Amino acid sequence: MDSITQAVLGASIQGALLGRWQGRKALLYGAMLGTLPDLDVVIDYGDSVAAMTYHRGFSHSLLVLTGFALLLTWLLRQWRPNPGYSARRLFLAIWLVLITHPLLDAFTSYGTQLLWPFAPTPAAWSSIFIIDPIYSLPLLGAVIYGLIAGLKDKANPVVNWALAFSTVYLASTLGGKYMAEHRVEQELARQGIEAEAIFSSPTPFNTLLWRVVAIEGEDYHEALVGWFDSAPPVLERMSRGAALGQALEDSPAHQRLKWFTNDVLRYDRIGDHLVVTDIRLGMTGFHPFRFDFAHWQNGAWQVQPYIERWPSERGDMQRLALLWQRIWQPTTPVPLALWASELSRVPQGDEASDSELAPGRKAASSASDKGDPAL
């Protein structure tokens, strides 16, 4: 999730558990501790693929954070013990502030390595968009209230209720995910389509309209499914270009990207570039993680020694407005296939040549490799 949400979540938890003794400082301590796991963005992991796939790694591990919570509790009890609360209560507060950060991240589509150093496919439960006002605003309001009214020597009903509401809302998003996938699975079965994998995520800033991707060999199908839909979902078939991926089978970076994304990838030849797109993140046609993996040279694909981000846009307000209309008016046509076709085009204003595309790629890479994307 975005940094503001992580900060107010940490502040709310520490305020609820230790605000009676620490007062407003509990909110500040919790906010700082709640954003601590994301400090791994200052590490230079190498190229763009490494920056993406090593982020949310060791610093988001439940094992590492539990050990760090124990160490921090012991240090604080040695350095500045507070007779008002026990070491057990202090540990619980620190532990919850720390581990709720990666757990909340795991509800997004990105991928969080909860069990690092073990290497199962990163958790991406993808039931909430990376920015969701309904989840974040109650927590933000409770923290502002606590900073104004104070917390010391009093109960914290506003903070507690905000935490309860946000938690229930987060759990409810799993119901939306189940609904969307179930309807698409029914339609796939009706059409006789055997999907190899299904991925779903909410469309930007809401959990009422869902985007579902079904992988089928060289192709994939996309559909929009809303809570207010009465008709079966419309499946739009698109080319995944999976055959192009065979040229990258010997690339460790490609193998790591397939592991990180559970192979929900699309491949496009754009001029002399082989571009690999993580189609889980963002919205159809607007995916922030695209990588320039190889160049066509001497009749064969040559994998890049340093893989850079491909220039990408973040969408526009007209398309957001169309998605919003689609929520309330399910018959509204949304041209998913047309949007997806833009992934195979040369970025506007550029030519498909190494000399002219490289500056654009470097600019995109340096601007967005660090930290979580907004999409």
C-alpha cells in the first residue's frame, strides 16, 4: 500500500495499544515504525527487474520482523522501561505495527515475500488497490483526531473503531475477489475454455469493479466484473506473445520475474525490442512494470546485460471516468482489447531505435525503480 496508509495504520495500532501511556508520541512512533519495512528501497539491487523483485523481500519477512520486534522490545526495556505497561504489551504493539505492514501489502497485487528467506511465490492476494480511500481515510481521520484531542490517560474509541472498520473492510474485499473469479470461471466453463491460471484485482481506487485475467497458452482473456452486473462477463481474447518468451529461457532475470509474478506476463516485439510486461499491476493497457529484455541483433534476440524499465504511462482521467461509469451502469462498453493493443506500440514521441529509446527508458527507470508504484 501507499506510504501514508502504512504510516496511519502503524500509528493507529500503537495508539490503540500504548496511547494511554505514551500519548501523542504513540502515534508518531507507530507511524515511523509502520513505514520502516519500506526503507529497503534505498538499496541498489542492480537493474530494474532486480529492483522490483527484491523489494518487499527480507524487510517484509514475518520471520525477520518478529525477530526485530523481540530485539527492539529488549533494547527499549533496557534503555527506557515504562512501569505502566509490561514487556509483553510493548512487544505486542511493536510486533503488530511491523507485521501488519507486509500483511497489508500482501493484499495488493505487487507480491510480498512474507516467508523470506524461503522462496514460495510471493503473496499477492490482490483484493485491494494500492490506494483505497475507504480503507485509508478512517485511519487517517482517527490519527488526526488523536493528535488533536490527545490519547494519554483516556480510552481511544475513535482509533479503535477506525481500526475495526478498516479491518472488516479489508476482509470484505476477499468476497469481491471470490465473486469476480467465480463468475469468470463459470463463463470460461460455458465457452469450453481451460484456463491455466486466473488472476483478479480491483480496478483503480475501488473494490466494486474487478479486472480478471485468464491465461490460456499463447493468449489471455480479460473481463470486467462488477457487483451490480446481471449479465455474464464478456471475455476479450488478447495475444500474450508467450512464444517470444522462449528467447529468454536462459535469462536468470526472466526466470526470477516469472517466479515473482507467477508467470502472469505478456511479451511484445516493439521494433527491435522484446518487451516483457507484468499484466497483474495497473489497468489494461497501462502497466507500470514493463522491461526491455532483449534486442534483435544479427537475426537473433540478444538479452540485455542491464535490463531497464520501458517507458509507460499511468492512464488518464477519461478512462478512469469510464470505469467509474461501468460500476453503476454495467452495460457501459469498455474497450479492453483496444487499450491492451497499445502495449505493442512505440511510446509516443519515440522511435523504435536503441539510440532514441534508451534515454526514455533510463528516465523512466530512474524515476520509478525506487519505492512502490502508485499502480
